[in-house]
Amino acid sequence: MTSKPQYIALLNDIRLQENRAGVYLEAWAKTTANNDLKECLSFVAAREYSHGDIFERRVKELGVAPEEIEDPEFDEKVRIVTSDMSDAEKIVWLKESRLRQPAPTVRERYEAAMEDDSVDPLTRSLLRWFTDVENDSGQRMSKVYSQIENAG
């Protein structure tokens, strides 16, 4: 490509978010005693790592080097999910942390990009697939989270 597409920052943000989610979900899976949660977190963490790799590859395919951007909340997420807090408390904390995300969120940005004709067709297709997989992961996690919340 001759010029850097304006949506590269979004793809890079998705890459970083997914890789980081893989790290903290995997860390949580290693510390929980709840087998259903462990299985779900491990499954979703593997997906998140994969998504990070896919979006890194797409950024490179578009002729741009991925950029590292610090997430000031990342270390805190890892600390929380590996702490002695109950799984129910971790779920509440993570849900509250999502409410603190700046607007527009990465999800709002990629949902808009799927409909944006200035985004190349292959990237829009990737974003549609990614949205479907994220929705499936969210449903899986919500089911397990609900069981934990209702048991408490």
C-alpha cells in the first residue's frame, strides 16, 4: 500500500487488547478453583491470543509495523485476577472496569468500521468474523459468570 490507512490505529488497538486479554484470562484460569470457569477462561484466552496474532498480521499486510502502546490498567487487571479475591468479586471488578473505558470503545470503533466503505473489504470481513467470535466468547463467559454470581 502506498499510504497508511486511517484505520490502522484501530487494528493495532484490537491487536493489543486481544493479546492483553489473553494474558489476564489465562492468568485467572490458572488461579481459579472453579473448573467451569477455568475451562471457559482457558478457551477464551486461547481465542484472544489468536485474535491478537491475526490482527498483527493484518496490520503488517497493510504495510505498517505494529505499535506498542501502554495500557495503564493492564497490570491492575492481572493483579486483580491473580489475587485472593473470590471469582465473583473479580467478575464484578472486571465489569466495572469496562464501564470506565473511554468512549468510543474499541468495540464501538470496530463495529463502525465494519460499515465504513473507506475500510478495505478484506478488513471489513475480518472485523465481521471477529465480532461474531467475540459475541460467542462473551456469551460463553456470561453463562459461567452468571452461574458464579447466582451461587454467591
